Amino acid sequence: MKPSPLLIGAHMSIAGGVALAIDRALSVDATAMQIFVKSNMQWFAAAPFTEAELKAFHEHPRRGELRSVFAHSGYMINLAAINPEFAEKSRRALKDELIRADQLRLPFLVLHPGAHMGAGEAEGLAKIVAGLDAVLETLPDVKTRVALETTAGQGSSLGHTFEQLATIFEKSAHPDRLCVCVDTAHLFAAGYDLSTEEGTATTFERFEQILGLERLVAVHCNDSKSGLNSHVDRHEHLGRGKIGLAPFRFLMRESRFATIPKVLETPKGKELAEDRENLAILRKLAVKS
Ligand SMILES: [Zn+2]
Ligand SMILES: [Zn+2]
């Protein structure tokens, strides 16, 4: 089947090797893909990528059919951790993942900014900035940027308002090496009402005013099992959750988002049938009737 000209896809497993993720993405006719750069269950990769693994990825005969491939970092990383050992481990893990993402020549690595663990917003944001600065300073040649993801604000998680992300950019010594990934389910749970096209338009206007649209590099397209302002992070299939299809219709039809990869992080089985269904919904929404 001919790949869709739309820039859409899903998070794909790297089980068996990173090159296999390409086959998985192409099997659902994706043109974009997000991957982890190591097992998500561990702090650190068991071993660095071998030349053979990197070659299999870069020289995959159909690699070019995926026009956007980017990475998501491990969930254990918390740059705002108050336990010094945990904070140090988080920095090392982020560094390790940035090196791996760079070896795969991926443009950015999505990161949940961090959770302040009771220290408060200001102190948490300061720790995140310090962590990012420290990691980026040790990697002057790494081209992969860090894409800060908007979060649902569950627990003490930061990054649930555009203002918090703007503070990180303002205070960072390397703002040019940072960018932003928005997640529709997280935005909704954080209190941004995407359940109507007007609400979605208003949300992206606010994004533009506070952060600037040039910083937006990816959108995670997820419906939400949890309600508006619930601060609970639960992804649902498109159109089957509390948000509905409005934000996806908006994003698929606005030409200024045409070059932004839109990637699913919705539940799925081994056969990826759910991905095919959700991507079919996105393709359908892109057609103006
Ligand atoms: Zn995420
Ligand atoms: Zn996400």
C-alpha cells in the first residue's frame, strides 16, 4: 500500500532491535514513529548500540518512508528528584539516552520534565533547568534536542502548564537545544479543554503566545479516560474517551500543523490492529467534507 502523505504514526516497540520498529510502523502505513532508545523497564541500556544494530536501522531499505522518527525517554528519569542519588541517576540516564538517540540520528528525545516531590514548583523547575544544563553541557556534539512534554500534572509532576515550560526555556543556558511535544490527553487532564474545536484553537493560541509555535515539534494524539482538569494520566482510543475527536480534527486540518508529526500512544495488541483503526480515524478527519 502507498504510504499516506500525512505525517502520522504511533509509538512502536523496539523489541528484537531498533530496526524492527521500522517494520512495525510501516505495517500500519505510518509515516512517523516514536521509539524508546532502550528498554523502558531499566535505568540504563544493557550495552551500547553495536555497529550492526545502527547499520540495520540507518540502512533499512524502507527507512526513508518514515519521514519523522523521534525518541521518548524512560519514565524513571526525574530531573527534579530531591534524593541526590536519584537525581544523579536521572542525569546519567538522560545523557545515555541522548547519546543513543543521536547515534540513531533522531532530531529530538521527548522527556517528562520532572516531579518536584513536595519541594514546590519553583524549586522543581530550577532543578529541571540545572539538570538539563548539566547534561547538555557534557554533550556539545550531540544534535538530538530535548522535547519537553506537557504533562497531566499527576502527583507533583511539572510541565502541566505552558507557563512552567516557558520558565524552563527562559532559565535554560541552552534553550536552542530544547523544544516541546504536546500530548492531547495530558493537556486535557491538566485543564486545557480540547473537547471542542474552539477550545483546541484557544489552547494552541495560548501555546503560541506563551511558548511560540516554532518550539512545537510533535503531538501525541491520545484521547483521555480521565476528565478535564482531573490531573490523571490515562490514554484512550481516539473518540472513545472524555475528549472526543475535536482536537484531532483541528490538528489534521490546520495546515500549520501539517509538518508536525502526530503520533498515537494508545493501547494496542501485538497485531497493531488498534493502531490501524486510530490512524484510519486521523486520515478520515484530515479530509474536509
Ligand atoms: Zn510521554
Ligand atoms: Zn505522551
